[in-house]
Amino acid sequence: MPNFRSPDFLTDHILHTLAFYEPRCIDASGGFFHFFKDDGTVYDRRTRHLVSSTRFVFNHAMAHRRFGNPDHLAAVRHGLAFLHRGHAQAEGGYAWQVDWHQQRQTVQDGTHHCYGLAFVLLAYAHALMAGVEEAHAGLEHTWQLMERHFWEPRHQLYADEATTGWKVGPYRGQNANMHACEAMLAAFEATQQARYLDRALALAESVTGRLASQADGLVWEHYREDWSIDWDFNRNDNTDIFRPWGFQTGHLTEWAKLLLQLERHLGTVDRTADWIVPRARHFFDTAMFRGWDADNGGLVYGFAPDGSVCDGDKYFWVQAESFAAAALLAVRTGDESYWDWYDSIWTYSWAHFVDHRHGAWYRILSPSNAKLSDEKSPAGKTDYHTMGACYDVLRVLEA
């Protein structure tokens, strides 16, 4: 096995993953292709999802900052241009999904999702950090959209979705708020504007504190309009990948990672929050206790309120976010057991998820680690989680 803690290994793995997508991901007519088979074949050239469109901007912005290749910077600008040409709508938001054909956009789903706007904000923030100065305007515009249509000051949280006419629906969820927190941290890093850090802190306190207090100190996914827990939403429907039922192993570890990143940013402005590290450890430790498959290895997707596994499939992003959280906890606490978890998760992922021939990671495996599909990267994936996790670990190792 490689030395998974080596910066050289992590850097090489990012390049190996990038090579799967480049240059085949770029559509010269606009934006990026979003659907790839295991060998890299594009199997849908027209469908464009807002999450993939923005995550590809993130991927190329991070690559440019790390490797300095001007092609990556050009891809960032190419991706931002498509947000305007392909996704932007007259009422000010961005279409969730479009059909792009012969340089023409047909909206397939015009629903406004806060989750989507969080990734638009993230894309602009990382483009700005990559040197695209014109991303300032997009960052401000997206902040205002989220503020005007989704922010609920009473709850210090964002609502989740709205119709094409911006009528907000009753569903509330933590997932959009978690990624909004991630985006706010990036926006603060890009601009040093205090409002972004203040908002990230408010979101983290609301989700991991107040909401978690309703669920035995863990983060549940789904809520009603008054932010009371909805224990039954999607209980019998596992087709909604953005709103899964159960406690999500990967969201607990992703929150652990975000909390430690929040603490680091607070430290740059001489602010502290003594609840952050204990909460991050609680989330991670619980995720490992409930989520690690002792028989087959790897972390399961979700567990029920009684602690039993409710979805035993293995998802790529759960492993990636978890090894990143383990590394950040190991460095922050000095507790060697977190490095042991880091190595265990990587060893499992290296054996089962990483495609050593073609590059990138497989998306989903069965509980016994069998491949379920030859669709390596459908809309939404882009290996943003896997490369992002490597960058997260590199950052703490090199600090």
C-alpha cells in the first residue's frame, strides 16, 4: 500500500483523478459533460445539472491553484460562462437541470434549490481565489439571492427550495445548510468579509447544536417548516440522493471536517468556540462506531435512529469525507487513533473504490463491495469529494 499520509501520494492521486476527466469533460459548445462510464465514455452529452456544473468549476479552480496550469484557469472561466448561458434564469436564479443542445438551453427543472445556490456561491468563491476577479459580482449576486429568498433569521438557517416564481415550500433540510456553511467558509477565505464567517458560524451552531439537540446530539436530515424533526420523510424512498433517510455517516464526518475548518478560520480573527472540537469528535466517533462495516470494510451510507444500519451500500463520498475528517482530527487533537482510522479508510478505498486503470473512484458499491453499475460519474459526482478531501488533508499536513 502507498503511504496515504504522504503529500506526494495525495498530489499524485489528485492528478490521477483529474486525468480521468480531462480533457473529455469539456464541451466546447458550453460547460462540461456530466455523465461518464467507467472507462470515461460520455453517455449523456446534453443533460446538465447545476451541482455538476458548479463542482467542475471548483475542481479546476483548485487544480489551478495547486498546479498553476493555465488550462485549468481557462476551464474555470468556461464553467462560469456556462452558469450564465446554461443555468441562469430570468427571475434571477439558476435552473437545477437543463438540456443543452446546439448551444441552446431548455430548462428541464427550474426549481430553485438552496443546495444549488450554495454550490454556485462555492464556485464563485473558488474562482475568485484562483484569480478570476470578475467572480466578485457573481459571489455578491448569489449571496443576495440566498439572503432574499431562503434565509430565515428567526431560525438562523436557510429554507430549502422554491418554485420558479420563488414561492418557498415547506420542506426544510440540513444538507443545504451544511453545504452553505462550506460555501460561506470559502467566501470568507476569498474575500475576508466578516459576514461570510459570521454566517458559517451561525449555520454550524444551528445545525450541529440546536437541531442536533432534537436527535440525541446527532444531525438528522429532514425537518418541517418550523424546523421540528420529520422522522418519516423519505423513509421508504432511497431514490432522492440529496435527501436520504436516516443518520448519514458521511454527513456526520463532513460536519466534523467543516467544524474544524470553521475553528481555523475563527482563529484568524482571534475568535474561539470551545464547543467545536468536542462536537467534531462526537460526530466522527459515532459515525465510525455505527457506520464501519467490520465484516466487509468501509463505511455504510446510513443508520436508523435505533442505531441499526438502514442502508448498507458504500458510497465514494462517504469514504472521502471521512478520511479528510480523520486527518483533521488527528492533527488538531494529537490523538493517533484518528490516523489509524485515516489509514483504514484509505486502505479500504484503495482496494475497492479507486479505479487504478482508468482513474477516479467508483460511485457506489454493495455492502459486500460489489460494483452495482458501470456509471462511474453521473450528474452530481465529478469527484469533487475525493479530490477535495485530498486537498483538505494536504492543507493540514503542509500547515
